[in-house]
Amino acid sequence: MKNYKIAVLKGDGIGPEIVNEAIKVLDVTAEKCGFTVEYEETLLGGCAIDAAGVPLPEETVAKCKAADSTLLGAVGGPKWDTMPGNLRPEKGLLGIRAALGLFANLRPARIFESLRDASPLRADIIGGSLDIMVVRELTGGIYFGERGRLEENGVKAAYDTEKYSVPEIERIARIAFDLAMKRGKKVCSVDKANVLESSRLWRETVTEIAKDYPEVELSYMYVDNCAMQLVRNPSQFDVVLTSNIFGDILSDEASMISGSIGMLASASLGESGSGLYEPIHGSAPDIAGKNIANPLATILSVAMMLKYSLGQPEAADMIERAVSEVLTEVRTPDIWVEGFRKVSCTEMGDEVCARLSK
Ligand code: IPM
Ligand code: MG
């Protein structure tokens, strides 16, 4: 029987609660589909700072590299907000992305039929269907560019640098085009080429790569316009290809269209294919420990892991179907409306498992 080794980084805040539910679901799925999963827990973020003094211990990187894939909850919280920049939990997250070479971040924003009522957008705006794949560059740009502080004529200043090389743009563009070929065959490359030189190089490079994909329709959009179009006419988008920082912002926006940021999964992929899977939301310290967080984004991240890293697409479909079904009956508080049974985080996990076992 196939056995997979998964590194588990529960992280901070609601991280442990949502990851526990995702593991429950993965175990039931494994049993149904005839494979086994072994988990190796390790530290990242605030909990790693507390236990080991750094947000990303060496051991964590080693365990993730040794695993078939990595599942992450969320990192950060007020307790560590006053730490210096290189000792913040977020630095651990950026560090593990870099250490594992995870340059491609896939963030699908889809609307589950059963969750249409939870979208803040009117039904006529959402239109027939909504299935956007945000492809965000994850190990370059302003997140990793040169930064610093200085003093100019006695005035304090700080700077961060947005820099992209052609190979960095090429490899993320290829991911977007390859995905588009399996989907709606449309790529919208989002930049700020009317202002930024790095965006102009981005556009030129994407245009070149597009020549290898004659079947894919390529369009360009400035990021401010894209932010607007996402709420004006979201169904015009198939694959949205963009930089690290623009992807960070646009994926939060796209997630809300689908009802709740608690619903959006993500996959971070590199050359090795093992990948790291995490919900796109944060550690939500305000609701941590209350058993009210929505575990579905993490559960759906497990589905993405099964599809993109473990070669178990049927298992992934099973989970997605089960999630879609539970939403017709039960909701966590973030997506609850009149007429549905309100459930806790653990109950939501149980409900998904129950649908899987049917
Ligand atoms: C995300 C998060 C992270 C990011 C933070 C926590 C560093 O917002 O994964 O979207 O900006 O990449
Ligand atoms: Mg973000």
C-alpha cells in the first residue's frame, strides 16, 4: 500500500485547530482510497520562536525536504508583532518558501454552488460560474528584494525593492500557461507596466512565453483595474498571472468573492513537486482556541496536495465533493446564514468525514 510522509506545520493562532481537521479528513480519505499517511510535526512561526528562538529552525527545513509534501496552518500573532523584522513569524513563512524553492503559488477562487448566498457580490454580477486561478510568483519581487533604512539630511527613510529577472518571470509564466491549457485557455497577466520598469520586463517576458502557447488567449491588465474588474465582472477571468505582492493582494480580494477567506486553499510549488499547502488566510488570533474557525480552506488545501503532489486526483475530487455537499446543510460562523445549522470547527471536520464515509 502506498504510504505518504507529510510534514505538518500547524503554526500559530487557529493553525493547530484547522490543521487537525484537515488531518482527520485526509486520514478518512486515505482509508477510502487505499493509501496511508504518516505525519511528522514540526515548528514554524511564532511557536518556533518560543521553542527554538527562530521562526524557521533548520530542522523544519530538513523535515519538509524529506517529506512527500508539507501541510501548513498559519503563522503569526500579536505576541510576536513587536519582534524585529528578521525574527517575526512571517519571516519563517517567507523563509520556508525560499528554502524549498516554492516559486509558484496557486490560489484558486471558486464559488461553490451551495455557497452562492455567502458571496458579498450580487448573483447577477457573479454570473453563471466563477473559477479563477490566481498564479502568484512567490520567491521574488519586493518580498525578497533589497531593503533597508537610511537617513537623508537628518530625515529617516526606508526602502524595499521590486526586482524580477527574466528566468524568474519565465518559469512562473509557464506554470500559468500550462494550467490555462487544462482550464479555460485564458491568461490575464497583471502588472503596473504604466509605471514600473519591473512590470514592463514582466510584460515583455510573458509575451514571449505566450508564443509557445498559441491556443491560450493572453491579455494584460493593470493591477488597479484588475482589483476593480474582480468585483465588477469576476467571471471574465480564468488564470490570473501576477507578481508576489500583487498576487498577495488580489488573492485576498478574489477569496472574498467566493464567500469567505476561510474557504480559499493554496498550493506552493517548486521544481521538486512536493509542494507546500496552506489556506490563504492568516492565524486569526482573535478567534484562536474558540473552536469556531472555518477549517475548509485547509481541508481544500489537502485536496490540492492530493492532486498536485501526491498523484491522487480522485481522492482530491472526493474531498471537494464532500465539502460542496456539507455546505448545503452546515456552516461555520464566518459563512453562516439563516436556514443552516451553525457548526464549530471540529464539527465541520466531522461533517466532511461523514460525507466521505458514505
Ligand atoms: C499570504 C500571507 C503572507 C504573504 C504573509 C503572512 C507573509 O499574507 O500567504 O498571503 O504576504 O505572503
Ligand atoms: Mg496574503
